[in-house]
Amino acid sequence: MGVAGSGKTAVGAALAARLGATFKDADDLHPLANVEKMTAGVPLTDEDRRPWLRLVGAELAGEHPHGIVVACSALKRDYRDAIRAAAPSTRFVLLKVDPSILKERLVQRPGHFMPVSLLTSQLKTLEALETAEAGMTVTSEGGIEALTDQILENLRQGHLAVPAGTDQNER
């Protein structure tokens, strides 16, 4: 999870490949109206996101014999809660990146519907993972393989589990 340009797709695809899991980019699940809005530089509202979040949750809850990794912004706790409502065992990995690097990446990313102009809106919307949420935050540096190694190590050590004594849907 993370804002545009954080490396969700690249890291997610690499992680899925290493796990032998299915990979899905949640951008592919956006309704056409959302894509058109973002292409026009208009930030999505929570109402715009609801149907998309249901689709993301349904994808995660679906049958995936070897697991699934989904690249999804999941910027707010409410969005993550909506996803977990459908797929309670979902664990999140927040990719943190310096805003100047994000801008560079977005400028160099041809053909994507998310314009650089929406980055500020996404950064303002982003809510860090809370202690009670299953997941981890990693600083996106050192390349895709290094990040994938770090995430896999945390998976092996159980660091992506819900902390003991917490309810992941608790506020």
C-alpha cells in the first residue's frame, strides 16, 4: 500500500513471484468513472472509492490456492477496514518514499492515469498504519529485491501479524 509512485506494483509483483502467489494491481479494479476522474486530475472522494474497495476486498477474499498479493493505495484506516471487512486476514505493507522521489517517479511513468498533480492530495490523505493493524511500514529504498527480502523476512518472523491482545477492527 502507499501513494502513487511508491512502488506498490513493482514490489507487489516481485513479492508475489517469490511467494508463488497471484498478483493483482487494484488499479485494474477501478470503475471507469474513477479512472476518468483521476485522469482529469480530480481526487477521488470516499464515496468514489467505496465500490472499488469492495472489489479489492472481494479479490483478496477469493480463492487463491497459493495466496494473493494486491497492490492497492489503501490510504486511510477506513479504507483498510473496508478491505478487511471482506478479507479479515489481510496484512498491509506501507511503502514510504520521500515526496521528491515520488514526483520524479510519477513524471517518468508514462501512460498511467494518475497525474503528478494528485500526489499532494494522496500524501494529505495517507494515514500511517496503526499499531493494532496487521502490517508493517518499510522505507522504499535499496531497490525492489531489497524491499522484497525485507518484507519476506518480516513475514517469516511473524511481524505482519495482528499484535497480541488487539482487535484489528478496533478503532
